[in-house]
Amino acid sequence: MPETFDGPGGEDSALCNARMVEAIDHLASGAIDDAIRAVRDALAYGDPPTHQLRNIIHELQDKERHAVAVELCESILGREPDNAAALIDLGFSLEPLGELDRARAAYTRAGEIDPSDAMAINNRAFLELSCGNLDQALADVEAALARNVLEGIAHATKAEILGQRGDIDGAFQCLTRAVELSDEWLETATDSEFLEAVRADPRWPAWLAEHGG
């Protein structure tokens, strides 16, 4: 049985908070398994703050501990079923686990909850791209850009889709727009497996030199 604590705010609340502090400290020191045990203890005592859980989820995703990230997303959604950000986090961790139908449903639901958010629809577009469903991927990324034309990741995703479709001119145009919005998309340009045909184009060295590569 968990220990008890008779401090202010009630024993369960205090223990929940204490375990979350432990989890955060363990993550900072790289003790991932200890962090997971601590956050599970916190959940046994109560409902930790959503923003803290999402920060831990993102750390777990970075460490490829996707099954636990899914568990934490579900704990948020159990009390906040319309939390679009948590649904996006859920989809992102379901994909590497091969649960693509559930990931697709999570992105779709997030997009329904927040019609102004392009991220959920862009993530669904990338999922379809990864599955080779290029027509659906293109339709989704166009929908994402219709929501927010300044969403750099959607321009990068569209470049990847067009690269796979053989539209190299269009891919260059989308990459250029993505990099204009943020030079972080240079990494996508240089590393993405979906842009191999773009990098094989004779124009690639000049484009890369022009855009800071």
C-alpha cells in the first residue's frame, strides 16, 4: 500500500505532487525507469497537472518510450477527453507502435475539436505519406495549410509528399517556403527519406547553398 501523508491539501494530493517532482528530477538526470515509476505512483494518488504530464510525455517520446507515453496520454484524456494537444501527443506515440488506425483517429478527433489547429491534420498527412497513401496525404496537408498557411511543418510535409509524387519543382517551392518560415526545416530537407529525389536533382547543391546549408 502507498504510504500516507497528513500534510496540507490532503495526503493523496501531497503524495501526487511529491512523486511528480521525483519524476521530473529523474528525467533530468536520465533515470528514465525511475521517472516512469514515479509518475505512475503520482497517477495512483491523483491527477497531476496536465502540463507536467505533457512535458514528461514529450521527454518519453524523445527517448522512444512510446508505450508509456501512450499510457500517460490516456490518463490525461480520461479526465479531459477533448484535450486536442493530448490527442496529438497520443497519435504521435501510437504511430511508432504500429497502431496506425488509432493514431489516425486521434489526429482526426484533435482536428475536429480545434478547427484552427493545423498540426493534427499535418500529422495525419505525414502518417498517410508514411503509408504510401499519397493522394490522401496531399489532401490532408492542403487542409492543414488552409487552416494555417504559416505552419512551416505543413510546407515541409507537402514538399515530402510532392517529392514522392515526382513533382520536384513543387517540392523545391514548398521547401523554400518552409525554410523561409524557419531554418529548422533545413534538417528535413537534408535528411528526409522522402526527399531523396529532390536531393538527386541537379539544382539541389545550389538550392542548399542559397538557403544556408
